[in-house]
Amino acid sequence: MITAAASGTSARPLPQTLATATDRRFLQHLLEHGPSSRTAIAASTGLSRPTASEAATRLSETGLLRTIETPPAKKRGRIPEIYDLDPAYGHTLSLTAAAGRTRVQTHDLRGTLLYDAALDLPDSMTRGELERTLRDLVTAAVDATGSPCLAATASQGNPVDPATQRPVVLPASAFPEGRVDVSALLREVCSGPVRLDNDVNWATLAEQRIGVARGIDELLLVYLGPGIGAGLVMSGTVQRGRHGMVGELSYLRSGGRTLISQLLEHSRAAPGSDRLDVPACLSLFATTPAADNARLFVEAIAQQIGNIAAITDPQALVLSGPIAEGSTFTQMFAEALQPLLLDADLEVLASALGEDAPLIGASLAARDMAEAHFWSSYRS
């Protein structure tokens, strides 16, 4: 075997590489534990106190850190310096725009909520009105937060092409938000990286990172609401496909018909659209025993999820969305799904994050992006 040293490359890390690794450990401690002294950081990370001081100096030079003044100590001796993230360095921004409502939040790099605002998005809005509303919303968020936007993410109901970051508006889409280039709006207020993604993908990320499926690397999440969609995690990574259309359950066919057309037949559409009428769907399960339409509704969903599970072999299935929240639906679904599974041990879990999951996932990703962007140019 040819070693690095034998091929002419030093096997020892370069000094800058060592320094960056040290600085990463220093910063990670502050992100996880909050304001800390040099002594506390050194003890937690295994760094020597002089090495921790050097890391603090380097990170402070970027503007990311500040030293907090501490009150005089009661005991004699030097007062320890307390290091923390400087709020003026910047924040992350996350936006959701789907199903008639938009919401924006900003967070610091530790994940502390700094700003939160929401507005309704009537279906009657023109493209121009929608664009102005979203622009005003994100501009107000950045202005109110009062620091640079380091990274921004957005969530919407349509699939998103990973390469172009443009919405893919499919036939009979239940969500009109794809009319606006949200990524372009975010770039107007954010100098750092920007990413747009489908709301179910963001929700899946959130459930896998901090929700009911935390730590599960093979996961299928199904959202049942005005639209029907799924998020897929394989080997710990959310899968999107070449055009971002992984998980478009509405378009799966059985007997020559799409799933959404079958569900609309067994329930009914929201007035003037191809969206499912959520209250009407919930009413299917309001009687005991449930109506025949309820059984057909559940069986249509279970058949397609069973097919996906047979192909992807997940460890867990997470049910989310307003239609999946009722106990009658959950029981009927479990009974319909079980005979269709190749893996009888598949865990069926209820979402822990609810309707906030897409925004939570987008916020987590924004912080990841901000950190990655910082380190990508660090000491270059």
C-alpha cells in the first residue's frame, strides 16, 4: 500500500488544517453550550488553554465572536473572559409558502428564534401581488433582525428542481405558489447561500434530525393534507431525484387512475380546485363504523405506500398532515397496510412536529448552510 508520505505528501496535517480543526471544536462548544470561559472550553474540548486562546483570537478576527464583560469576581485574581457568538455577525432566514399561508422566521447560529411573522395567501392573489407580499415579508424580517442574512431557505408545496432551484408545477398542482421565483427574492436580502425545496422534504429532514424518527437512516414520511406527498431518506440523506420529484404520491397509478383522482372520488375536492377538502376527508372517519368511502379512501393510500415500502425497504414510516391525525384513520390505515408489507416490523409513527415541520426543517438546513459557508472561506 502506498502511504501519503511515500507518495511525496506529508502524512501530518498542515498547520492551517490543524488550526481550523481546533477552531471548529471551539465554535462547536459555543454553539452547543452557550457563553463559556476559555477554561470551560478547554476542559470540554480537550484543548489546552493557550490553544483555546489562539482559537478565540482567530475566530474573533472574523467578527463571529465577542467577549462578554463579566462582573468583578468576589475572589482575588484575574477575571475570566467569557466568549460568545456576536449577534451582529448575522442570522439565518427561513420562509414557508404553501396552502394559503406564508411564514418567515430568523434564527441565530445557535438556533434561537429572533423573528417570526405570518400572513395569509388568498388563492385570488395575482402573481404580482404574491411576489410583493413575499418580498415585503422577508425584507421586514431582515430589517427587524438587524444583522446580515448568512443563509436563507424556503419551503413550498411544489417539487423543486435541485439543479435550477426552480419550482416544478405539475398538472393539477394543488399549490399555486410556484408562480414566483422565491429563490430570487431570497437572494435580494441574503448574501449567503440560498436553497428552495419542497415542504415534505423539509418536514422529512426535521423529523429525521430532531423529531419522532431521530437517527433513523432509512425513512419514509407521508403527508396527507390538501395534497398528498412523501419524503424519502436513504442512508441518512433526503432523496430528491433528478428533477426533485421523488415522493409525488398523487401521480402514482393503480388501475389506470392516479391516487389523487381516487381519493377525490372517495371524498371531495376543495371548492374550485383539485385539492382534497380536509374537513370533508376527516368527516369520513367521524362515524362508527366508518363509511364505505372511508375504507376505500384508506385502502387506496395503503396500497401505494405498501408499494413504495416494498421498493425502498424503510425502517420507519412517519404519517403527517391533518388527515393522518385522527385515531380512526390511523387504526384503519394500519389494518389496511399490514397485509401489504414485506417487512412486518416496519415502524409506523405519528409526526412529532406537526404543521411546523417544514419550517423547522428549513431552519435546520439554513443553519447548516451558514456554518458550511463560513468554514468554506475560513482563513482562505
